[in-house]
Amino acid sequence: MKLGVIIVMAVVLIALGAVYYFTSRPEPAEPVEPRYYVWDVEMDDLKEMAIRLPRDGMEEAWVKHEDKYWYFDEPDGPKVDMERWGGGVPLLLSGPGANRLLTRDATDEQIEVYGLAQPAMLIDLVLEDGSDINIEVGDSTLDGQNYYIRLVNSRNVFTVDYTWFYVLARLVIEPPYPKPAEE
């Protein structure tokens, strides 16, 4: 009788172990969507950059000199205020990560709806090899958390975080001129 009880207990133990094994396995992770970049270049490859706010009639431009520092693109233009500029501005303009790829082939009507027919911001970048990248930033999304953006020569429309737009717009509205020397 003891042998029969031991066999029954072993079968029950094996069954419980099998049930535990199959019910406690973690669910496979949902595949992560790839992170899209509206454009992607090395920030050291940037040579010139210009940002225009056509709706406000404002613009600023900067150029990288041989010393690898950025200066305002004007005759004898001053060096930018490095506290505001830092390495962040070239990094932001080397290619923003998109929050979402909205459409791969926007119609003219969609371009209009997203505010890209009359953009809020135009960005022109020139790279060390002489090639250029032209970007249009349209309206904000209805929730105000993103802006519509596309490359001028593309019909792909993305959204980028509103903070990216505001940091770049502030460079035009409040240019990063160097602080006056204290006497």
C-alpha cells in the first residue's frame, strides 16, 4: 500500500510541476516599433544651419568655423553663447527621433492639414560634404504634444516632440548672442 501511495503522490507532484511550469512562463514581449528618425547625420558633419520662422518673419543662421565653434552667420559674426548652445543644438539638428511616422505618402490635402503647406518653421542644414537637408515643421498636433515635420523632398510626415520645436524656435526668438563682457 505504501508503494501505491508513493506512486500516486509522485504523479500528482509531476502534474502540479507541469501545470506550474506552463502557467508561470512570462508572456512574450510585444515587438517594439523601430524608432524613426526624420533625418540622421553625425553632428560633426554639420557645417551651416539656418532656422526661419516664416509666420513671425524671423530667422537666424550659424556657421561652424575651423576652430569647430559655431558663430552667427553674419560679417564678423560673434561666437554663440556656449552656455545656451553647448553641444545640444548640433545634436538636436543632427536628426530628431520621431514620435510617430504618420504617413509615408501624404496627399496635398494632408500636407495642408498638417500645416506643412505654410510651415511654422523652416530649417536648412549644410553638411561638410556640401550636401544640404531642408526641413519643414508644420502645426502642432491637437493635443499640443507634437509637431508635424517632413523633409522638403519627401512625402513622409512624422511627429516630433513639442520641446524640440520650442528649443529651436527660441534660438531665433532669443538668439544665443554672447553675454557682454563685464567691466
